[in-house]
Amino acid sequence: MEMKLKYYFKKALLTLPEKQRIVFNLKYFQEMKYEDMSEILGTSIGALKASYHHAVKKIENFLKEYL
């Protein structure tokens, strides 16, 4: 089951728009703070939080559909 979850998780990440994928990767995998992301990406913290939230919801919905 774990292999299946990893497979679909990776597929879910690939369905995200580029900006959401970048924000998700930085926050989830790199554990980067929103303040640091804001400086690097030149985007407001509010916009980054919204992008992360939308990415998480899209991943959840994708996984619900396939698992």
C-alpha cells in the first residue's frame, strides 16, 4: 500500500500548477518558513499561504479519487 500511496502522491504533485507545486515543495519537503519563501519568490506571505492551501486540497482530492 505504501508504494501505491507514494506513486499517487507523486502523480498528484505533477498535476499542480507550477506556482503551487513550488510552494508546496518548499513548505512540505524543505520545511521553509513563509517569510523566507516570500523573500526568495517575491510573493506576499498571504499569497503563499493561499497557494499552499490550494495545493494541499488538490492533493487530497486527487488521492481520494485514486485510493
